[in-house]
Amino acid sequence: MEESIPVIDVGKMNGEEEELKKLREACERWGCFRIINHTIPATLMAEMKSVVEALHDLPVEIKERNTHVLAGSGYVGPTEFSPFFESLGIYDMCSSQAMDNFCSQLQASPHQRQIMEAYGKAVHDLAMMMGKKICESLGIVVADFEEYWICELRLNKNDFTPESVGSTGVGIHTDSAFVTILKDDDNVGGLEVINPSGSFVPTPHFPGTFLVILGDIARVWSNGRFRNLTHRVLCKEGNKRFSFVTFLLPQRNSKVEPPSELVDHDHPRLYPPFLFDDYRKLRFSNNLFNAHALELLRFANS
């Protein structure tokens, strides 16, 4: 029987050692897992999807006003790598200034802003909590965890048509984040992840849940213990596909490296310390989205 994506019960995360063990195993073997029993209401997720759809209905010349704070953080249009994909972004989404700028650039209504702020606060808290628990699964407790990380919100659209069925929606890639909190489209599928056996498998619909994906920074931070998930989106049906994603990222000028507890004789350091901003520039300037940028940094003998 084929192994399925692990499911983690957020309601059991406090004080239940078995759930932390499941979390660690999911991070090590899969690099992703579903979370259930979180506290974000289904109504808020539905309202957020409506906002995403409305903003993507804007003319391209308005969407292009969504400028980049760091590489890839603003509007991204279709490319050869992802020909049907568009994305809008709010870097540091809990910053009132960042929200002001985004809403001004896209002429978002007060109601749309209210929904984005409510969802942003809720998913920010969820991302921070999951980040802490992932650290704790390796026995690492970070007292000032929230001071080191920020959240970037991305609003995604795949403009699929009947003619695009069978095509690639988003090319094979890993995320640059520590953790990704993905609210996928509950109606239009297409997301595929690489399972522990090395094969792409589809992610089934699981309404009301989030898919948590570990990115390149999780691999560096864990000194290779955690898997940075390789995934893609294929066009399976000719309908528009919307998703919204929260990336838990290091501060731009923060040094990325594993804690000293995770480096020892049996686990030598795999990557030299680097600044996150430099890493994002390396990925985007060279179109290295499938963990190739990370491998450029890896020590030769590791």
C-alpha cells in the first residue's frame, strides 16, 4: 500500500510526545505534512480565497505595481518556467507599512484589507507555532524565536484552460523558506510532491486543512536532517486554480546556520553560514529553484 502524506493534529502538539515524534518523522522522511484541528476558521479561508480571486482579476498593469522588497517578493508574472502562473506578494505581512503599500498599489478595498489582516494575523501565529514545534522536535528550544523570523504572504493563480491540460503550471522546485503554510485550492488539483521513494505523487483534496512544506532553510538549519520538499503543479483540468501561501523566512540580513547542538562529529556542518537575502538573490538571479542554489553552497566534502 502506498504511503500517504503524514497528518499532524495541531490540537495534540502541546504536551504529547508522540505527536512531536510524528512531526519529526514527517520532516525527516517527507519534508511535508497536513495539519488538522488548527484554529483558522473555514469562513476566513473562504473569504481570503475570494480576495485572491478579486485581486488577480485586476489588469496586469495594476498588478505590476506590486513591487519587490527582496528578490521575488512582489508581482511575478508568467515565465517559461511557469507559463500559466501569476503571484502577488506581501513581504513581512504583519507590518502595517507593508500592508499599506500593498493595498495602495493594488487599490484594495477596506473590506479586502480587513480580511487580509485577519487572515495574516491568524496564519502568522500558526506559522510561528509550527516553526517552534519543528525546532522542538529536534530538542531545540529557541526563546526568542519570533524575533528571528518574518512571514511573507503570496497570492497565487494558475490561469489554466482546457488547452493547457497536461502542461506544467509551476515547474519543479523547492521553497526558499524554513516553513511554508499552503492553503491549496479545494476544487482544482494539480499539486504533486516527491514521496520518500523519489516519485511524484498527487496531493488529494483535504478541505479545511493546510499543507506544511519544509524549504531549503529548514534543510540548512537542521544540518541535513530535514528534507526540503521538491514539488510541482501540473494542469489536470481546464479551470483557474487559486492558492495562498505563507512563507516563514529569516530576517533579510540574518545569518542562516544550524544551532551548535546539531553539529557534531557524526553530523559535520554541511553548509557555510550565509545571509538569507544573499541566498534569495542567488536563487532568483540564476533561476535556480530546485535546490540547486543550495547545493552550490554546500561544502565540497559534505
